[in-house]
Amino acid sequence: MRDNPTIDSTPAGGDAAATATAPCDYDVVVIGGAFAGAAAATVLRRLRPATRVLVVEDSEIFGHKVGEATVEVSAYFLLRVLGLYDHLSREHLPKHGLRYWFCDRPGCQLAEMTEIGPATTPDLPSFQLDRSRLDEHVLDLASREGADVLRPAKVTAVDLGWPANRIEIEGPGGAKRQVTARWVIDASGRHAFLARRLRLLERTERHPIAAVWQRWEGVLDLDGVSFLGADPRRSPIPRISISRRLGTNHFCGYGWWCWVIPLACGRTSIGLVYDKQLFEPAGEGDLQARYLDFVRTRPGLRELVADAVPCANDGLSYQHLPYRSRQYMGRGWALCGDAASFLDPLYSPGLDHVSISVYATVRLLESELDGALPEAELGPRIDEHNATFERAYGRWLDGLYTGKYQLLGDAELTASAFLVDTALYYLGVVGPAYRDLEALRNPP
């Protein structure tokens, strides 16, 4: 794969040789203004205030998306790199760890289910996020840091060429403009603007999982009297010092699991993830109808949603979740976050990947734009960047997720895997990042 292929068969306009020798309009154009793109623009401007950055965002207002839960590395990035503690504490909820629920018979009540989870507040902070609020806040932050923001606008064509890329942008009413940039960062999420056009994107077939989800109003409070009982001296389950509701609650069965995540707006996100080789939601109708039937009839879940109502026009699904780009970067372009790859939401790793890919990309671009990375060294650095992310994807997939869904119906096996996985995550990923921010430059 060459470093500077043309993405669109119709060039954005102009003479390529002339463009390459003329000064670029921007140092960096970012495709996508949600968390990944806005974070990249923000960090670039903070580390290198002279950087001319343009963020192009298609939507007028951000809608709901999955990715509501952080874990420790993404929380570290949000707090230490972006400095969002005030926003997170005001607009989002603290996360009280991961909690798992299992049942061994169809009529099992919630209070009778096997429960696995922490009894005390985790030492390191993490959060339950309302992603639309977070995305809006970080894009506004990028603008305040000095990045130009075009919104609503979309990139319709890119002609990659080193050291100048040509980008065609369509604004309101179909008005088009062209800009040039030394670097293009694709942070368009699952749209994967560059990877799809470069034909680098491929599904991860050996891990065939799907997901369907919706937000609900009126879900049972796991810390309230409707679950714990009205008499504080007696409870159907042990009382603990932290909130069960604020945890990421996983209801598990053979081949599937369901997340239950509270949001600061009062709604609750409930999603079903399943291995298509092991499980399929039963019933009649489309996938959304079968998902609703599943949630309303499954032990534990049916009690949580007994008086709840699914939010209208909110259901979404993906028929195949994991994918990756075979390349994360070339001369003049880079992919960040979900525009590059996605694994599995079981341990909420999505924003970890966003955080690491954004920081690694920004630090490399900072060096190149500063002139600290000569042309002869750029190719090897890009090759190293691609190799480390490709290696990380395969090892995370095989180490954590491949075959894991066969265990999810068994409380003891799932608990054992959870404890080992969490211990290794703290030793190999969280610890190095907290000791040295530069560990974020290398995907573990």
C-alpha cells in the first residue's frame, strides 16, 4: 500500500504539482468533530499553539451513540490530558466499577441472581457518559483553543498527496469549498471515511458479534427501596457501600451479555451484545422488536424495566461490531478511534482506543510539523505506528475476547476471567499510563 493514494477518482481541483509547492491553508484538517476529532484538535492546539487546525463536522447537533462508559485509561485522558474534571463532575455520572449478574433458572428473581462486583468505590476514577453532551463540550473546547470549526459541513472528497492534501468540503445549501492541508486526520467514527475509500477496512470475522440497544425511561433504581426494600434493617441482598446503579451492570448468559448504564439525564442505556454463532434473540419481528422482547422477559432485566418505557426513535443496532483498518497512518493522513478499528464493548475499551490513538497520532504530527522528524525518518516512524496498532489489535482480540462468549453463562468462569483480565489491565496498561503520560503513545 503506497503512502499517498488518491481517495477520490475525481480530484478536488487544481494542479497537484502546484498545490504541493504552495503553502497549505491548514496544517491539519480533521474529519469529524465528535470526541476523537475534537480531542485531537484540542491537544494539537495545546501542544503546538501555532498549528492551523480545521475541524469539519457533518451534524448540526450530536445525537446519541454507544460508548457511554469509560474505564481507567480513557478517564485518565479525559482528566489529565483534556482537563475535564469539572465538566465530568457536573454533567455526567461517576462510574462504580463493573458488575455482573447471572441466573441458573428461568424464573429467577433479581435478588436471587448471582452477583459479582466491587463492594467499595474504585481507587481510580471513571465515568458514565452522556456522549452527546461530551461531544458538544469537547468540540466547543477545540474551538476555544483556536481550531477552526465548520459545522454543519462534510468532506466529500480528498486527494491525498504529500506534502499537501486537497480536501473538498460541502457546507449548508450544497456550497462547496476546497482547502489544502499537510495532514488529514480521519475521526469520522464507524463511517471510516478514509479507510473505506482506501479499501483498507476489513471485518474481523473470527469474532462475529452483533449489538442492539436503546435508552429507557423509568428503569428500576438498584439502590432504591423497590429493590432493597423499605426496611433498612433488612434487605433481600447484602447492602454495600457503593452504588449498584452507578456501575456498568452486565446481565450475562451463554453467548450474550446485556449492558445497563445510567445517564445523567435520567435515562438508562440498555444494550444486548451477542455472538451470532452461539445466540440469536428469539421471537418474531425485526431485531429491534426481538431485543425489546428479550429485555422484557429475561430474568433480572424484566424487573428493571417492569415500569420502564423505551425512548421513541432511539433504537440502533450493528449486525457486525469488530473491524479494523490494515493501516492507521500514511504520509499526510492518519486514522483515530473508531475510524481505524473497533473490538468489543465488553470491558468498555472503545474510549481507551480513542485516547491512545489520538495521543499517539498528535505526538507524531507535532514532531513532524516542528521539523523534528526529517523526511528520512518519517517513513520508519509511520511504519512503527502502524505495526504497533496492528499488533495491539490482534493481541487484545485474542487475549480478551475470542471465545469469551462461551464463558458468559457461567458465573465462576466469567468471574475468574474478569479478575485476571482486570489485573493484567492494571499492571500492563493503567499503571504505565499513570506513571508516565508518554505511555499513551504506544498501544499496549
